[in-house]
Amino acid sequence: MAKIKVTKVRSAINRPKDQKRTLEALGLRKMGQVKEHENTPNILGMINKVSHLVSVEEA
């Protein structure tokens, strides 16, 4: 499987609770934090839900 790097670039303050939980499920807590995930449909769906708060690049 391909890997992708997900970086938190915007704050989750004043965001709906489901978006905050999605960020935590991706392992992103602090600004600028980077996590590497497998490129699976589940992860891509989570990224799509918070796409305005994160940046994604291939690893």
C-alpha cells in the first residue's frame, strides 16, 4: 500500500465535534503535527471530512 503524510495546518477551534474527533482519530492533536497513514478508503474518507484543516502529500 502507498503511504500518505497528513499535516494539521488549521485549528479545530469552533469546529463541529465530529471534525474534532476525526482529527484525533487521524492522530493529529497539535498544529503542524505530521502523521503517516496507509492510503486506504477509510483514511481517505476521514481526510475528505477535514480536508479544510489538513494538507496531504504522498510519502
